[in-house]
Amino acid sequence: MLSLQLLGALSSAALLVSASPLFPRTCPTTGATMDLPADQTKLVNPNAAPKFILLGAGVQNYSCSAATSTYASIGAVASLFDISCQQKSPAFANIQDAAFDILEAAPADASVDAIGRQVGAPELMGYHYFVSFGTGISPKWDFTSTGSHKGDASAYVIGAKDGNISSPNDPKTDVDWLVLHGVEGSLAAQMFRVDTVGGQPPSSCTPGSDPISVKYTAKYYLY
Ligand SMILES: *[C@@H]1O[C@H](CO)[C@@H](O)[C@H](O)[C@H]1NC(C)=O
Ligand SMILES: *[C@@H]1O[C@H](CO)[C@@H](O)[C@H](O)[C@H]1NC(C)=O
């Protein structure tokens, strides 16, 4: 009788675990901090361990503004891979460069979802893209459709930008580093984009020309 009760308790516990994947399959991030430039105060390491450390790989999209003959951002789409387990490895510092080289060499229609595996970060946690929000578009990090949060309808966050700095590496080529806060969803309260590679548009464009997609990679830290 006792063992039956125990079995019952165990199986309902197991059911609970599989029904509510509250915890991502991830390595501890205790003590992990972002490597931020010292000569600025806009991006500051929060006083807490990141909830997620992610590699993003995808494209930044732009359309040509007829008024200025320059490209304006119209969003982005990227695949997000869990890199919390790579954090202590020597390859971590440059994982975004390794991923960018693979992305750059891949045909335009190749699936970006495979890139994580090629840099030792196979777990696809979700997607980053833009959604209509308020009067414009806003970035979203969405873990609801894949990975260990799949099916958890609250596993997303929409962000609003609080600050940006030029990339300390190559600001003409690499998109800004950013800090944002969550305005909807419960995945995170604060998001950072750092260690960017690529993503910047050409400095000018011909009015009337088609929108463009520029490949990029970055690290995203979610707190
Ligand atoms: C960005 O461009 C890609 C194609 O390169 C497209 O699949 C995606 O829907 C675009 N996203 C936005 C927000 O423009
Ligand atoms: C921050 O972003 C704005 C808007 O894109 C841009 O005009 C500004 O130059 C950026 N600031 C820095 C320090 O990169």
C-alpha cells in the first residue's frame, strides 16, 4: 500500500514536472558577468546572475528611407541558442565570431537553427523577432515554440530600449550593444545585446530600393 502511494506521489510529481517546465535545461550562471567596455555607464552588469545566456544568429532588416537615402531598421529575426554551458570554456569569448563565420558562408536560404550545433551549443531555446507593439514594432524573445520552455505561454518577453553604445570592436560593421527592459511577458525583466558581429547596413541607399537583410550574431544576456 505504502509503495503504491509512493508510486502515485512519484508519478504525479513527474507529471507536474513535465507539465510545467519552469526551469530551462541549462548550466548554472552564478558569477557570470558581461564583458562591458569600461569607458561608459549605459550598460552595467546587474547585481544578479543572468537567467539566460544566449547566442543569437540571424539577420537585421532595413528599408531605405527616401528622405535621407539611408537605411532604417525594420526589425530582425534570429535563432537563440543556450550558451550557459559554454560560459566557462575558452571558446565562449569568441563563440559569436565562430557562429558568424558559419552564417556568412551559408547560403541565404540555409536554416539558421543548425548553427548552434556547429559551435557546440545545440540547444535551440527560441527565437528573436519583432512584433507590432503600441505605435511601432518592438523586439521579442520567444521561447514558447521550441526548447525546454516549449508550450509555456508566458515564456516570452517584449522589450523597450533603455540605452545603446557603439560596438567597441567595429562600430561600422557591428550593430550597437543594447540594454532593454521587459514591457510584456515573464521571461526576463532586463535584456542585453552584446558582443555583436555584423548587422550594420551600408551607409547609404538608393530611395525605392528593396529592403535588405544583413547577417549578424550576438550574445543576449537575459536577467
Ligand atoms: C527579415 O528578413 C527575413 C528574410 O531575410 C524575413 O524572413 C523576415 O520575416 C524579416 N523580418 C522582418 C521583421 O522584417
Ligand atoms: C544609439 O542609437 C541611436 C539611434 O539608433 C543613435 O542615433 C546613436 O548614435 C546611438 N548611440 C551610440 C552611442 O551608439
